Amino acid sequence: MADPGNSTNEKERIPAMQSLLENPFLLLFIGVAMPAVFYIIWGIMEIVTVPIAQ
């Protein structure tokens, strides 16, 4: 009798978070892009809050 929990002909689905954490280039891109986006938004907010000179 075959074990129902150990079927080899069915491919096991890899969770999305595991595939994300196993991709070093995607992690590198996210690690560079996220701070860049936050600093750009921060810079735009700082420029908008500067009072207009007379």
C-alpha cells in the first residue's frame, strides 16, 4: 500500500515568500530600490515644505 502523504508524481507548490527569499538578485534589487524610493519621497517632502522666498 502506497503512502498517500508521499506521492512523487505530484509537484509540490513552493510558497511565494520562500521563492522570494531564495532569489538573491531580487533581494538585492529590493534592498537598493526601497531606500532609494523612500529617500526620493523624503526629499520631495522636504522641498515642498521650504517656504517661498519673497
